[in-house]
Amino acid sequence: MIVVALVAGILAWSLTEYGLHRFVGHGPLRKRRRLWFLAPTALFVLFQEEHLAHHRDPLYFAPTWKKALAAAALVPVIGSLAALVVGPGAGLGFGTGYALTYLAYEVLHRRIHTHPPANAYFAWMRRHHLHHHVRAATNHGVTSPLWDVAFATREVAEPVSLHVKLAPKWLTDESGAVRPEFARDYRVVGR
Ligand SMILES: [Zn+2]
Ligand SMILES: [Zn+2]
């Protein structure tokens, strides 16, 4: 039972990740700024502003205290709701799966932009997410393609074509050319 709850928590985070990126990060929330005094709206506006800042500069990440604030607002609410529905034991399992995958997402997303891939999954994650930086209406999931496939927003670019401003440092050599090991998967344009 605890394993089922844990897996459900992991899936719930991955759906949150998708929904936050698609409907909050790139959604119509700007118009709702007038409702800033409603706590969830304020958090959504904050998320959208930080996310769009990350799109303008992929090496910009929201300060850790803001990320911690968001997690502190979200995780206890999700965990308590789960505990109310399925009881405290399974609720704890669900909340743990949710919180750990949330944390993993934060670390993995940052590393997409700062470190080269160490295995096939990380390489896939980089192609999938860096293409989102090119076409923001696609590839809203970061750690999995699950919900992009389910909601038909997945786009596979072969190769991923990145403007030089979007190309991570690990992708290119000193001259700005794509490193040979990534030449099949990426192009850098606008140099
Ligand atoms: Zn990113
Ligand atoms: Zn985005």
C-alpha cells in the first residue's frame, strides 16, 4: 500500500510539474494580477514572473528562498489533502513521493542548463526541455514526457535547434561550435 501511495505521489508531482509550466508559467495569469491579494494567485503570479525570467535567461533560476517558500506552501497542502482522503499512513507515503520528486525536479531542471548529460535519460531530458525553451507551447514536462504525450503537447525536434543565447555552455566548445558528441542532437543558430 505504501508503495502504491509513493508512486501515486510521484505521478501527482509530475502532473503538477506539467500543469504549473503549461497553465501558470505560460498561462493567462497576467490578467489576474488584480487578484494578487488572493494567496494562490499571488503564488501563481510569482511563479509566472520567475519562469518567464528563466526563459529570458536560461541561467536565471528563482532564488532558493522563493523556491522553498513555494514548496512550503504546496507540499503540506497536498500531503494533508492526501491524508484526509486515504488516511495518515498512505497520505505520508503520497506526500513523500510528491515532495521527493518535486525536489528532484528542482535539481534536475537546474542541471539541464548547467551540466552535460550523464546517461540516456538525462540526455533525453535535455533535448525535451531545451526544445521547450525554443517552443514554449510544447514539452511542459521536465522529468517525464508522460503528460505531454497524454495531452498532445509533446514535440520531438531532431535536431533541437537552439539560438546561441539558449545554448548551454556544456553544449559547445570554445569556438561556439556544437561538441561532436552532441552534433547529432543539436544545432546552434544565430552565431
Ligand atoms: Zn529551463
Ligand atoms: Zn517555460
